Amino acid sequence: DAKTTQPNSMESNEEEPVHLPCNHSTISGTDYIHWYRQLPSQGPEYVIHGLTSNVNNRMASLAIAEDRKSSTLILHRATLRDAAVYYCILRDVSRNNDMRFGAGTRLTVKP
Amino acid sequence: EPEVTQTPSHQVTQMGQEVILRCVPISNHLYFYWYRQILGQKVEFLVSFYNNEISEKSEIFDDQFSVERPDGSNFTLKIRSTKLEDSAMYFCASGKEWYNEQFFGPGTRLTVL
């Protein structure tokens, strides 16, 4: 399975945008890019996913590089509630495979 | 909004005892999963389940573990003879299709003494 690389931690100020990067240089054509987050003492929570085009939903935006070897999760206005560990995960849609979490990026939001 | 529920929220057991962790997935979902997270570590995949059989399992999911969907609503994880190292948060998840999002429950904290 293709692997992802994320920074261990990032900091942001409240109400400012946050750009969380993810590198996936060995991504295959059938890999979707998924983002999940885990708030303290909770289970993981789906954020967004995409294949090639940029995606927007009520939680965030996903910007995918043209060569698909990297992507960026964008939180447009960080709130204190967005403090969490953010995971970038590749899922191969050509087969029913498991979802493997890495260490993720721990986002701290300062008031 | 429908959600995945898990019971109990916290289970304490003695080493060597059997435990059953219960999950009620979202009702129209067809794919079911168990994950675990040892304190301070990453979330680890255990098993996926579809059409009443295991689709995939990790190297963690050995003969001590089993899963079952005993009726139309519950999805259970059984650990036959618990070990100290089984102490972790266990998360159940479900999804409509395998390639779309998974919805996670709040977890069961298992403590093995």
C-alpha cells in the first residue's frame, strides 16, 4: 500500500486558515486520498476525500496536486474545536482493503 | 443523524478472561470494521467484515480474536483469553461502501489486569 508522510505537529491561531500537508509520492491511479481526524478522547472522524480534483465540504477543502503526489487539507478558519490529530490515508478503490492510519499531524489551535 | 454506538464504554477484565465488545453500526451500512488504539499510539486496523464474513484482517487479529454479526443490528468483537497487551481503546466503524467514508463509534476502553 502506498504510504503517506505528514508533519508530526502544527500550530495555528484561532480563526486563521490552516494548511495541513501530506506527501504520497507512490500513490497509484486507483488510490483515493482520505482525511480523518481524531479529537481528544474520541474515535476518528471522516473529514473529506478526493481523487484528482479539489474538493470542498462543510468541514474543509482538499487541494490535490496535479501529479497527485501531495495534497493539502485546508481548514478555512480554525476553531479551538479543530484541535485534533489529522490523518491522511490512501485507499485503493479497486479492492476492498483496510484503512491504515499513520501517526498523523497533531494540530494545536491557540486562542 | 445516525451514529455508531458501542457498549460498554469501559470494560475491566482479568487476564485470561473472555470479553465481548459490542457495536451497533449505522442501520443501512454493509461494511463493518474493528480498530484498536493502545494509549498514546496510532489507530490500528484489526478486521473488516462484509456479507457475514471477514474480508480482511491484520496480523494483530490472531486466533484469540473473532467477530460476529449475531443479528441484523449488532457487530461484536470477542477476545477469548485476554492478555495485558490487549488493553486499548477498541473502535468499531461502519460504511455503506468500502471505498467511501467510515463512521466510527466512540470506542470501548478495555483494561486487562
